[in-house]
Amino acid sequence: MEIDSKSWSILQALQGNARQSLTELAQSVGMSVPAVSERVKRLEEAGVIRGYHAVVAPLRAGYALSALVGITVPQPAKKTLLERLEAMPEVQECHHVTGNDSYVFRLLARDVSHLELLVSRLNDLGETRTSIILSTPISQRPVLPPR
């Protein structure tokens, strides 16, 4: 699906506030409600819009730590690793990467002991490297049109 300037306007507005009504969205992008509704539907069907989410503050939800963990896993253990990560609700995202690590994932932990417990559940599958996130000066940004 080719994304034109009107669709990008819709995407930017929704990334700023996904809870706005279609009427508010239409007004902010200068289109009619039926036109905006149809474009949003097409963007959803094409997989450009994958969902609408609440942003939860981990600290307020009981997680004092966030960490990035890299792991080097031999090929036969990759499936098992992914199954374990899927079963751990503390794992927020996982990336299959190039370089020394096979995967890099971000997880939440209540404290250092909890972090140690989570990482220890994976140590039999490969070598891990853990970095505790001190702060996030650039948080998840909206997706903008490519330049």
C-alpha cells in the first residue's frame, strides 16, 4: 500500500492520540469523517496500523528496573529460547539481530533479585549479557514518512 500525504497526516494524528474520535481526527487532518474512516480502515487492513495501545508506566506498575539482555544461542536452542521468552510476561520485546548476539530483548523487573532470576531462566541456553537501563532520553517515537 502506498501511503500518501493525507494518510501520513492520519497516521501522525493517531500516533499522537489514538483515542480521539473520528470526528476529531477528520477535523485535525481536514477531511470528512467518512473519508477518514475509510482510510483508517484501509490502513488497518493493509497492516500499516497494527493496533491501538495504552502506554503503561512500568515504575507505577511495580517494575523498578528495565534491562536489555543479549544472548548468543546455538541454532538448536533458538526455538526453546523463543518459547521461554514468550512465556515470560516481563519480556517486552525481542529482536533477532546480527552480530555477536542471536537475540536482544528488553525486560522489566521488580528489582535486581528479580532481574537475576529472570536471566537465570535462560542461562542454560546460551551466554547472556545484561545492561540495566538507567534512563530513556529518547523514548519510542512516532513513525514518520521516509525522507
